[in-house]
Amino acid sequence: MALLSINLDQVAVLREARKSKEPDPAQAAVLAEMAGADGISISLRRDRRYVRDRDLYILREVVKTRLTIEMPPADELVDRVLEVKPAMVTLVADHADGDTPVSGIDFRNTPVDFSEPTARFKGVGIGVCFFVEPDIDAVKGAAKAGADAVLINCSGFTLARTGDEAQQELDRIDRAAQSASRSGVSVYASRGITYKNVMPLHELDLFDEFFVGQAVVARAVLRGMESAVETMRRLVNTNLPKSR
């Protein structure tokens, strides 16, 4: 049975649209957990455009399940997150330009040595996950760098325009997830996951956890956070026929 973590970035985006105090990511986290979320996720950017440092400390206090902070390996961010001490960090490729979309880490070409931040996080009991493309070499690179888990970018599948394209991307994800399982790391799925496309990913029966944000927050705006989380949780917890 897969777990479900709710990413609350879009709650912070709504708040910052008016530079207001609401909606509060911490309040959303409490409601999500009450509805059965197994974890809460938030992204920390260099420019703090949406999520504020204060959010991290409050979330660390109110989250009763597991808090994951997604972040690039910038020294200042590493120091901040070491103070907060979430359950896990998800490291993404570092881009100096804040407008560059978040991307998976290419361990063959990255100029960053991930061994130092990985060791610092693990030294205080913080688990380390790497955001990677659905590529076997990327998964192996993450495992070699000391990953406890990999978060596979599923956007190629979730944004596919044709059935053939979707199947090709799903096959890539399948191969990468199987490689991660063989490497002994936990396997997570994220990016573009909705109520309509989660089942083909779930039916691979390879993911330990799904990280879902936009779809849940969008539905929560109309139906409430608890209803939105409960519906997604039912989907990722659906019992699958034993095929392995």
C-alpha cells in the first residue's frame, strides 16, 4: 500500500499573490493530516518567493506525520534546513536563475558534489532523497551518492498528449523505479499527478509514496482540504491484484 504526501507549495502561492497571511500552509497541513495524509511536503527556494523561512519552523512544530523539504543544495539553504530538522530533504538540481523550472539531478554532468550536504543531513538524522528523471543512470547516480530515496519526475507521463507517448513515458518510469528498488532505495513519484492519471502509476506497484500538490490544492479550493486528501488517499491506497 502506497503512502501519500501532500505538497503545499500552491497554498503558499495563493497567499503570496496578495502578500497576505492566508491561506496558511501550516493550517492546510493540519487539515491534510486530519484527512489521512501520511506526510507534508514544501519547497524552499533561494528567493523565498512563496515559502518563507517562518513557514518551515511552524510546519516542523505542527506536522505530526513526516515533513519533507524540497530544495537545491545551496549552502545557505542547507544551513537553514539543518536548523529546522525535517524528517527528509529532497535535493533538486541547483539553478542560479530563480525562473528556471525545477529539474532532476543529472549526476553525470552536475558540478555539485552532493556528498557533503548528504553527509551533513544524515549526520543529524535527516533522510536524503534526490529528485531524478525516469532514467536508470540517474537512479544509479542517486544511489551512489547515498540516497535513501529517489523522487521520480513523472511529468513526461502526466503531460503526455497521446496514448503512445504516455505509454512510452510510463515504460521509462517503470524501468527507473525497478532500478531504484534493486538498488535498495525507496521510490517516490511526483510532478503533475492528478486524480485522473494517478492509477496507471499506482498500478505499476513500484512506488512507496506519491507526492501530490497542485491537484489536491486545486480541488481543496472547491471542496475543502479534507475531502480532497481523502479522495486522493483512496486512489493511492487501492489494493492491487498480486502480480509479483
